[in-house]
Amino acid sequence: MEKLPTFFKSSILLLIILLSNLAICQDKHLQEIDNLLLKADNFNKKFQDIDELKTAKSAHILAEKIGDDKRKVTSSYYIARSLFNLGLQKESLSYVERMDSEKYLSKNPVQKALFEELKAYLYRSLNLNSQSKKEFKTAFSLLENNNSEEAVEIRSRIYANLAQNTPNTDSTLIYLNLQKQELKKLPENKHYLAFCEHYNYLGNMYLQEKKSDSALYYYKKSYQFKQKYKDPVLYEQYYMFGFYYQEGKQYNKALEYYLKAYENMRKYTSDLRYFSNIYAQISFLYKQLGDYKKQKEYENLKKQTDDKILEEQNRNIEYALNMILKDKEKELEKSENKKYAWITGGILLLIIIFIVVFNILRKNLKHKETLITEVHSTLQEKEEIISQKTVETEELQLKVNDAYHEVTELAKKNDPSFYFRFQEVYPDFHKKLMEFSPGLRTSELILCAYTFLGFNIKDIADYTFKSVNTVRNRKQNLRKKFGLSGEQDMGIWLRNLIDNKS
């Protein structure tokens, strides 16, 4: 009888040791997931979308393994965000919608608002603008009266986004003022980059309105914020100064700032999209200054960079699609395993019944035939799902490559980056046009770009906030420069000029 208490003591001690080890193991997994999520978020800030996707996927697998809802939701958000940034909108949306039923989200409005915000961006990218506005409203309602730092940051970001997608300056100013009110609630030293971005938006708006003094004032404010917090990453600010002086045709001054931006980028970013853009601007300025050797040098650098971007983009998209297909295959495999387990059990049951009673076996043979039919039907459904997925993947690839739609959207919004992106999509346009008619101004080139895309005089006037007479007179001046007769369509003429490879 004396051995019984000793046995219980040993058992309790063993149980305590086991539970302690499980707790330690759990803490270790949580720490590992948190580290992966932190890395994924940092990759996002550096525009390294494929690295964010890979890291967030690793975190998601671990979170599912230990059943941590909070980290499972956070990793899903990062996966969806990176897929969106890679141009895979439909796949991103499927991840977002999959999370809608998560109980964790219903109890965490800030996290839910993040998903609604991302959903709004996704719907807008798919041209579902009314649905996009609805999601933005939902995000705002979730954050109503919530002045936590994260909630304020989300509202600030949404206001900034709305400001960039409004039809007129008054609306833009309203949203930017609302964003500034939110920014004031945040600790400046922690969110100074958001302030810099805010001032850049204002500068771009005033430059577009030809209010040069106001534009320069806000560009300087952005630069001063970086200096105040001793941030050495200044290429965006240098770029804005370069763009400002380029618009004012002070080409030497513009070149000075673009070169500063380039040197700073070499130290602090590896994003090839920035390098492609800066090479295009520097090449353009050297051409304006008559240094054709330097112009050619930077044109070649841009071409090499664009080739790398395309190669990297295709590789990244292929990886992302493969990852998604593997996830689908795993889901199908789990479903199939369950079905086959039931089928196997059914067959075993039939064998047992056959041994016991022949009569029962005969009845169950019909049931077995039904099950086999269901298996064939299931396999057929699987083939149809895979076939449908292949079609969707091909459609998605076409959507990713649909650069024309992107350029026309930028044109309609009169976005400052329109002409830069237009040159990337139609790299021969600027060169051919300047060869035919040297000395064309930037505003004339932009008008030619709008005409090239098929917009009529009224459309151009609406999108660029100019009168119809002004646009008509400018087009008439261009027709004279190009020597076009009254019967010739300027848009067709421009497209023929660019398509001519000789």
C-alpha cells in the first residue's frame, strides 16, 4: 500500500514535466511565427512582394499547425496583400473572402478593418468602384470612435488613397485635410514617413495645378521631415525636386536632383522599378541638354533594368500561382482521402456482411455500385476544377499583362505618373516623335499620348481640367508642326508613326 502514493507522485511529476515541455514548445512556435510575420511586414515596406509572400506562407503553415487564430489571420492578410501587389487580384480576393468567416475577426474590429481596406483596393483594381466604396465605408464604420494608433493609421491611409482617386482638386484637398487631422493624432517620430508622403501628395497636386511656389513649399516640407529625424533615405524627396525643376524646364537643376536620387537609391533600395523610372528621367534630361552619349547610356540602363523587371515579375507570378495551385491540390487531396477512407470502410463492411449473411451482401452490392459511381463523379469534378483553374490562370495572366488598361486609367485621373508609365508601355513613342519633330515640349508630348490612346478633344479637356477650345487649339498647332492635312486623323497618324519600325 505504501507504493501507491509514490506511483501517484511519479505520475503527477511526469504530467507536470510533459505540460511544461508542451508550453515551452508552444512559446517557441509563437516566437518563430512572430519573427516570420515581422520579416514579412518589413519585406512589404521594401516592396519585396515575393519575399513577403514566401515568409507569410511559412508563418501561416506554422499558425495552422498550432491552431493560433490570431497569427493565422495576420499571415493570411500578408499573403493576400503580397498577392495583390504582385497583380494577382482574384487570388488575393479569395484569401480575403476566406477569412470573412473567421470568428477571430468578428471580435477584432481593427484587424477586420484591415481586410475591408484591402478588399476595397482589390475591388477598385477590378473596376468594381461602387463595391470598393462600400468596403471603405465598412472599414470606417468598424473604426468609428476608435482612436487606437493602428485604427488612426488605417483611417489616415484610406484618406490618402481617396485623395489620389478624386476627380477634382477640391475633393483632393478635403481628403488630404482629413488625413492631416488623423496624422496629428499619431506620434510624429514613429509615423514621420506618413507625414512625408502627405506633403508629397500636396506638392504633386499643386504642381499639377501649376502653382509652383506651393508645390515647392510642400516638397521642402517632406525633405525637412526626413532631415529632422535623420533619415538617410532621401531618394523620393530628391526625385520630387527633380520632377519640379523638370516641369519648370530647369533641366540642369532637375538633372542634379535626379542624379542625387539615383546615388541615394543605390545605397537604400533594390527595387528595380525605381531604377527604371530614374533612368528614363535622366536619359530624357541628357537629351534635352544635348549630351547624346549620356542619353544613350541611361537608355541602355533602363532597357536592361526593364528586362530584369519582366523576368523577375514572370518568375514571381509563376511562383505565386504554383503556391496557390499546391494549396488547392492539398485541399482536394484531404477531401479525396476522406472520401476514399469512407469507401474503404464501406468495402470492408461489405466483406464482413458477406461472411455473416449472403442476403445482406446482395443488398449492399447495390450500395457499393452507388459508391463507385460517386467516386467516378468526384474524380470527374476534380478534373473539371483543375481545368477551370487552368482557364482562370490564363485569364489572370492576360489581366496582369493588360498594361494598356492601366495607362488609360492613369490618363483619365490625370495622374502625374501617367506619361512616365506610358513611356514604359510604349518605349518607341517618345523617341520616334522627337525624331520626327525635335523640340516638342512635355505638355505637347502628353497631349500626343492622350491622342495616341484614342481620347477625343472633349475627353482630354475633361481629364486634364482644360477648356475644349484650349485643347482644340493645341491639337491644331501640333497638326501644323506635323504637317497633317485636314483629312488625316492625328491618332491614326501617331499610331502608324510608332508602329513603323524602319
